[in-house]
Amino acid sequence: MARHRKRTLRATEYIGLRHPFTPQVIFSDDYIARMHDAALDVLEAQGMKFLLPEARRILAAAGARVVDDEMVHIGRDIVGAALASAPRSWRMRAANPDRERDYVSGALIFGPGAGCPNVTDLERGRRPGSLESYLETLALQQSFDVIHMLGPSAEPQDVPTPLRHYAMMQAQITRADKPMFVYARGRAQIEESLHMIRLGLDLDQADWDRGVWAYTVINSNSPRQFDRPMAQGIIDFARAGQVSVITPFCLAGAMAPISVAGALVLQHAEALAGITLAQMTRPGAPVSYGGFASNVDMKSGSPAFGTPEHVKFQIGSGQLARHIGLPWRSASGSAGNAADMQAAQETTMAIWGALMGQATFVIHAAGWLEGGLSFGYEKFLNDVEVLQMVAEMCTPTPATEDDLALDAIAEVAPGGHFFAAAHTMRRYEQAFYPPLLADLTNFGSWSDHGALRSDQRATALWRRILAEFQPPPHGAAAADRLAAFIAARTAAGGAAPQD
Amino acid sequence: MARHRKRTLRATEYIGLRHPFTPQVIFSDDYIARMHDAALDVLEAQGMKFLLPEARRILAAAGARVVDDEMVHIGRDIVGAALASAPRSWRMRAANPDRERDYVSGALIFGPGAGCPNVTDLERGRRPGSLESYLETLALQQSFDVIHMLGPSAEPQDVPTPLRHYAMMQAQITRADKPMFVYARGRAQIEESLHMIRLGLDLDQADWDRGVWAYTVINSNSPRQFDRPMAQGIIDFARAGQVSVITPFCLAGAMAPISVAGALVLQHAEALAGITLAQMTRPGAPVSYGGFASNVDMKSGSPAFGTPEHVKFQIGSGQLARHIGLPWRSASGSAGNAADMQAAQETTMAIWGALMGQATFVIHAAGWLEGGLSFGYEKFLNDVEVLQMVAEMCTPTPATEDDLALDAIAEVAPGGHFFAAAHTMRRYEQAFYPPLLADLTNFGSWSDHGALRSDQRATALWRRILAEFQPPPHGAAAADRLAAFIAARTAAGGAAPQD
């Protein structure tokens, strides 16, 4: 948290993270090549259904064969051309230049739990997402360096859908300073949202063109289908030079084959189809490979996250992304219904899965509960603790002669202690990660302070963060610039989302 | 859990685990060599204090220089000879041959939270360990395949210390069937404990000699000191062909230098000293390298676990262990005071640290709270969930043509589902890890069932496990064989622990 940083002397660098670990593998290179080839076969022989006529026209113009009106058979040569023109990296721009990140393989970027229809906290309970909770969860995101890009944690359901994007964009532009998220809910909303970024941040054309200012997430309707808003989003984001994160949501055993390899073949085919649509719309458009495969619970049919299969999917997705040379998006998450050990374990497991798969962008990294049906305030803060610990692990471990501490070892007698050693005194303020929320005091002291669990302790912290929250300096001027546009568009009834 | 396995059709293999991941590095090979050399310098120039005369005599006979009566300067040639004679692997024997494991680099062996003076559960609260809780926590360990070796989870403090080892060994021999733990609390207790294993399991000399039947954990008194019972334990275990797990407990900033590299140099020097004592006692005696370095919380001075520094120590320890070619022991753990998100996150982080460092034996892998001052029943079960998930990740991911599921992908229409696909029907019973404790149902169903957190759900599970617990088949005969010995020794007043 930026505020915490200023209170201590310890410098932290939680923004420009690079993966610290060697990526792992679950499949041989040969088998990965076989999976890639199988996905190309699926696209060619089985085809992908695009419900949007414009998408079919673009792909047909590129040489794809459209049959039965909506089914598009995409040849491997077209996919190959798309993979050749897809960029390997781009700059994610932000109101605050210090918050900008290169979206590139090897980078480690965290996004918050997103897309949640409900929110929950220990004080107010579980409730539908509202503008109030959207603003609150945005403030929580803005308050931690380790949350690198903004996301729609809570859905502001009390704002009518034709006006909702004005509220969400206004908040992101004026109350935060990180790379922004725009929902792909039709051309009108996308164009207005991107316009608001340019207007609010007062960007000229050159500035706008220098990098990427917004991302959207495109979920295919697995298996083998893109609905109208999703295909429209790919097209419109590509045309505008903004990034689509193509993320098939392949739940093995439900919307995807039950085997790890089979679900990945389907995911890969769908992701390649989305990437191809982006590139055939505008070669060189930024587009991210994405994987969010996990398994369903075979007892209840519910999605599961942070499972062994989820981790395997993450590692396999990383292999496929590296096979095609693109940065990729993964996700953490939890199916748990409360901020308890299950939720913590699932999310932490999935974070490690993303590390093992060397995911570029990890969405749902903090706050996700109920498989995304709820955003938990207390869970968010506990998850941020894990993300900060991961960020600390990204820092190279110093390896000088002074780090060997030979003088200190000689200085302290057997059975003594190092608390007062000169080596300790020189370093103790910088030495270790100071926890955000973890209580490391002993049982007696902890009991004297109310014996609060970590979820209970988090309540006081989010209350304090929200009470002290200050929008970034550029916010007021940006709000002024946006006011007339929002008023006029609102008076005109807004822009309805695409069906 | 063995019982669960029989109830489902899904086969699991949680015993013979091998590490699934490439070990990671935090230091260059050159720097690791420098650290090893620095540790040898410490042993030679600064020396190691051995409070036990017998240890000093053994090391002196091997060529070490003893000064000031208790300080032993160990030359690098002596350490080199010890590392040459230390075995690279040995068989951990058990009453049940299916529970036996090779202790060797690349194997992944889990031990429970151990050495706890207190126990806690949601029904009965926190209380001092007793024989009752020792037996209960032993039954919990015995009930899960993924707990591979027994450990003293709870200290039976209501049994007088001269008799306590009889109770602990009787329970391990008659109520469990896994490799056993013996405390190093003096020669008399060690000899009697090992005698009880041979007697209880009716082992002849040949059987006894074929592998290792018991392990102990040797903690040096960092910095640079071994007390009398610890040195005695190394000597007596080496003589008996049983394994000492040499584990300096180097808390960086307290009993060790504050830098990661410095604490590891001290750890390495102390571990090498213990290994050397074992090998000079009996060349070829099984002895494990060990590392349990973590940091202290600089605010409270308390030990911290599952921190970024802890993970770095684990990775660095693994590098040092591989440098000398020995299998090694790490530890998970948590400083948390309750079975909450903090405790889950810390323990899960440390489990992953052990995976990244490719630790052979991971102690405190389930149930540890308060930095070891308490064993939590509910935490144990939640941690076992993580261990079982790790065990599932150790299983190779199938990679056949049938796993590609091309027929299933062709069979299911766009927007359809795979629930009824032939590929799914053939596989669904085996496909995914069935959770032990995680509740994957939706919020409504979870609420209807009482809205229980995972710690609360665990209460019902441990009650059921304890209610249904059956000692292994060999237990009754073993108890008969032990009865007279225990009665006679008890009548004679037992054997007091060594000061």
C-alpha cells in the first residue's frame, strides 16, 4: 500500500514485477505441438460459430469458409498469418506514468477479482453490487501497488445498463490512475468508453496511439462459439488499438472435455479463433492469449478453482502460450463461500499455478469468492497479502560478501543472538517483508487484542482505507472534462448494451 | 484418507510421491560454492561448541581441534570425509510395508506438525498437550496416506518425563503403521525406544538392519552450539543406524544473521557439523541435511513462517543440499494463532517453498499453529487438503490421443455441453480430485447447510475420524509383546531425559 510505504523506511517495488521462477511443464514439447495442431484441425474441420455477421464477413474476407450461415471454418494458414502479425508486447498506459506496464512474456501483472454480481463483507453481509460498492472496490484496488490493472470487481447494478459504462469509466478515470478495463458490451458503449478516456485524461492523438489505454476480456461461449458482444468487442478493440484478452472459460467436464489435454485443445482452438479475428480486423492489433480452464466439481457440477487440475491447466496453458510466442492471461480464484481457509488455500494454490505457468496477467488475483459470484472485501485484503509476498519473492536475493555476514557470525558467541550485531543494526529496517494483515504476535497478545481471525482483522483495514481514500491528483480536472459529455449522453438516454 | 478411497471408485496414490517441479534457484552456483566454503571457514576458524564431552572426543579423534574445553574447530578435510561417507539414500521402514519410503533426493515426504506443547480445536479450545491429544493427533496422522511419517504432534505432558517415551512409542508401534519418530532426550530413552520398536514389531536382526526404522530431529542451539541431548542423539542414532535429521533453526535476525545468505551460511555450518559428528561416530550412518531458516517479525521479535524470506530460505537450502549431494528436510508452518486465512496462506506458501526447493522431507506440513506452540485439529485437516492437492499434482498428466478428446469436441455442438459426451462418461469417476473438506456448492446451498467456514466444517470431520479410528491389524499383538517391558520399566521408575 502506498500509504504504508511512506510510513516505514523500507522501500518496496511492487509494480514492475518479473517472474522469479523457471516455468514448469506438464507435457512434452512434442505433445504441445500435437495439441496446437489438433486445435488447428478443430478450427479447420469442425469450425467455430460466430453469431455476429461482421465477424463472419471479416474472417471470410481473410479466406475462411462460412457454412450454415454461422459456422466459420478457419484454415491453419489464416491462423498462422494471425500469429505472425500479433504483437509480442505492448505498453499498458495509465494516467500515472509510474503505473504503466509492458504486457510481455516474463512480466507478472495482477488484476483484482472481477465481474462479480455480488459483494460481501463482515459488517454489511452479502448484497448485490451497486455503484457504492463499485467505487469502494475501485478504491481498494487503487490503494495497493500490487494490483497493477483495474478491474470491474463489483457490478454497479443500481445504475441502468445504458448508463452504467459512464459511471464505471468516470470512476476509473477520476478516482484511479492505473490501466483501465472496458466491458465489451457493444460498439456504442466501447466507443463512448474509449472516448471518455481520451477526453478525461486530455490525450492528443499521438499520446493515444503510444501504447494501449484499455483492456477488455473476451470470453468465448465454450464450446466453439463467440456471441455477438464478444466478437464485436474483439473487432472494435482491434480497430481502436486496444487489447482484447481472449479467454475461453473451459470448465473441463462441462463446457469442455473432461481431460486436461482435451480441455486445453478446445481452449486453444477458441483462443486462436479470437486472436485470428483480431488480426484479420487489424493486423498488429494487441491481443492476449488467455486461459481460464479449470474443472467442475463432479458432485455438484459447480466450477472449482485452485484445484490440482486448475494448476495443471495453468501450466499447460503457459506451455501453449509460449508455443505460439504470445503473452498470456491466467486467473486465480476460489469457489469458497467465505473468507476462510478453503478460500485462502484455493486462491494461493492458483496464484502459484500462475507462477508455475508464468502467466503474464493474473486476473481475479484478490477478492474473488463463490467462483466469481461475489467479491469479498476481507478476502481481497488477505489475498493482497499473498500478492505482496509474491512480489517480494520477485526481488533478487542480495548475494554480496556482506550478505554472507561472516563478521556477524564471528561477532556473536555460541548460544548468543544477533539482535544487536552491527550487521543486524545496519539492515533491520529493510530486512523483511512487513505484513499487511498477518498477526505475528503470540497467542497471549493476540488473545488480549480480541482473538480476531485474519478475516475479522481485515474489516478494520478496509474501513480505514476507504475512510482515508483520496483520488489521485488528476481526478478533479478529469471529472470537469467529462461532466458535459456524461450529462449530454445521459440526457439522451445513454447507450444500450448489445444483445 | 484410506477410508475415503474405498468409498469412491477413484484410485489415488498419495504415498510414493516424487517432486513434479524443476527446483528453483535464488543464488548462482558460484555463490552457493562460496557459501559452502564460508561455512567451512566458520567451522575451521570460529568453531562449533559441543557441550557433550563424548561429541568432543569423537571429533577430536577425527582430527578436530578442541580449545577452551568446549569449542571444536573442524577442518574442511574432516567435513569432506563426512560428506563422502554420508549415504545419499536409505529406506524408511514401517510396520506396514506399503508405508515404506526411500529417503532420497527427488522424493517428497510429508510429516505432520510436531513438537507442539499445546493443542487446539473449536470444540474444546486451546489446552496443554496430553496423552489423550497425543493419541488423537496420532490417529489423525495415521488416517491420511499423504502424511508419510509419524511425528510428535502433541506433547503428552500429563505423562511424567521418565515414562513419556514408553507411552509415545507404544502408541506409534501399536496404533499406527508408518515410519516412526523418536525424541533425542538422552541415551537411555533412545535405546529403550529403539528396543521397543524391535520388540513390538518382532524384528530379527536382519530385518532391523535392512533400512531405517526411526528418525529424530536434531536442532542445533544456533548460533554455533549443540547441547548435550542433541549431540547425544546424533551419536546414538548413528551408532544404531537410525537417521538424525540435522536441523539448525536459524531465525534470521535473532539466532542467525539477518541476511538470507548469512543465515544460510550459519545453517550450513551447523548442519555440516552435525553431519560430521554422525559420520565420525559411524561412517555411513544415515543422516539428513536440514534447514528450517525463516525470519523473525522485526516488530515483535516472533518467528514468522510462510513469508517471502522463508520461501527464499527454502530455495537456498535446497541449493546447498544439492551442492553437497544429500537429501534434505524443510518445514512448512504458520505463526497464525487461529485456523484462518493467514494460517492457510502461510502454510500453503511454505509448502510451495518446499516444492520450489525440492525438499525431501517436509515437516510441520499439517496442523502447525503459533509457530509450533499449538497443534490445531481443524488446521490439520485443512492443511491435509493442500497436501492431497500437491499429491495430485505429482501425478503425471495423461497425454495420449484419447486425452486430446477430438471425438468429444466433434460430438458436442457449439454452445452445448460435455456432461453426457461419451468421453466424459468413460472418465468422470476418475477425472478430478474429490475434495476432502472444500465445499464447492453455491452460496444458497452452503447457507442452507449452516454457512460453515472450512475450519468449522473440519470439526465434524475430525470427530468422525476419531470415532471411527481403528488401529492397524498388527497393533494388538504388538501391544502384547510390549506389555511386560513397559510394566517392568515403569515399575523401575523409567528413564529420565538427559539434561
